[in-house]
Amino acid sequence: MKDTAAARELVQRITRELHKRVVGQEDMIERLLIGLLTGGHVLLEGVPGLAKTLTVRSLAESIDASFERIQFTPDLLPADVVGTMIYNQRTGEFAARRGPVFANIVLADEINRAPPKVQSALLEAMQEHQVTIGGETFALPEPFLVLATQNPIEQEGTYPLPEAQIDRFMLKLRVTYPPKSIEREIMRKVAGGALPPLGHVASAGEVLEARGLIGTVYLDEKIEEYIVEVVHATREPREHGLADLVPLIEYGASPRASIYLAVCSRAHAFLRGREYVLPEDVKAIGPDVLRHRIITSFEADAEEISADDVVARIFGGVPVP
């Protein structure tokens, strides 16, 4: 991957391959590509039937890399995810048996259906790209990406993700219903028979090379300052003329939000063929980076004000450079 043109052509190949199966859902596909190009984990939230799992599986099939799907259930154990030590009767020794997390792309399907102990088993893998089994540490393959799904409307048998867990996800996407015209096209394609097979149009090595180019996208000091101001406004809204938000925010976003907002803004600009970041990039990707990092208060819940509403007010109140 010697230049940005080759990297953009790689992204176009993957996108074309995904559209052989997935109709619409442009925003979801773009955000998944941003996660792939930056190495950031992505959480997809939406009701069943919106092609979340299909899109993730199709993305994995389009890349010549290992893929594992973990169906999270209430009876899942940490060893079912990361692996465990197995006793070998022939040698009289214990050996590590690696779990499904040892893959380039891991689909954690319905992640909020597993208890916190299982969810926490992913923390080390997502943050450090390594897993400890029986006191021995094993590195995960690169690229390593966790793409998780969760259902927002099913409450029975679910366990909300702890803040430490959800903060590891670079992006949290809200996947919504498609418009009628797109749904008709979906019906025609899927009801017509089996889904078309996908081929490997990219390699793991090409993905890693493309990642190295994202950091070369120019981020001006004024844009950096804008990002910091937006994130700081989630903690101290009064200082930014947003005093009405003070009783609505319990906790603001951490510095990790500033890092991810800068990284994602670069990737967002890259996907649009630009070598520099505009404030529009920050605004476009901002809700997906911030919505799960702002903890709203009981007062906000009583007034039915969501984190997305808070983020929208912040972007409306912080001056654009």
C-alpha cells in the first residue's frame, strides 16, 4: 500500500463486495470501514432484522483474514471466549487451548446477553490485544477487531455493559429501520433465494498498510482545539455557555473520546477523498464517538433527554473554527 490512491481503491473494493449482499445501511458500512481502518472496536445497537450480523459477517468474508462469531448467552463462561488450560494425560502437563477471540475479526453477537464476568473477559483483549490464560500471556493476531451487536428493546435475560467495557468501543452505532424504497429492494434480493457468495478482495496485510495512512491525514491545530473544546463541554458545559446542560449530565467523556474523535475524523475525511480534516468530519462522526461516553442524569431521563440530544446541543453550542 504505497499511496493513498491504492488505499482508497482497497476501500472501494470492500464496499462493492459488501453491497452484493447488503442493501442500504450506508452509514453502518462506512462506520465499520472506519473501525477497520483505525483498529477501533465498534458496537452496533438496533432491533433484530436490520442486517447487523450479516454486514459484519460479509465484511469478514471480503477480507482474507480469520473470523470467529461468538453467540453471547446467559450461560456463557469466560473460558468459552478467551480459552482455558487443558490437561494432557499423555505428557502430564497443562496446555493452553485458545478460544474464539483469537481471530482477526471477532463478532460478539448480542453481547449484552452474557453476564458481566464474560463481558469483562474481553477487556484485556480489546485494550491490550492480548489474552492471559493460566498465567501465560498470548498476543492476538493483527489486525484485531471486535464488532459487537446488542438489542436495545429486549430486557429479559440481558446485562447492561459496564462503563469500562463500553468505553473500549471506539464507536457506538444506532442502526435504524430502512426507508420503504430500500426495504422493497431488500425483500426482492433476499426473498429471491440464497445470498450471493463473496470473495476475498483484500488481505490482512493490506488493511494494516492502509491503517498506517490514516495518521497522515492533516489535522490542523484549530481542529484539534475544536475537538478538545467539544469533549471538554461534556464535562464543564457551563464554561461553554451551555449551563442548561449542567443538570442533565452526570459524567462527561474521558480523554479517550478526544483521541478517538481525532482518529475517526481523519478516517472520515480519508473516505471522502480528502487529505485534511474539516469541522464537518468532526460533527459527522461525533455522535457515534460520544453517545456512549456521556452518562445522563436522572433529571435527563425524567425529561426523556438522551445522550444523543445532549451531543447535538453541544455541537450546536461550541463555536466552529
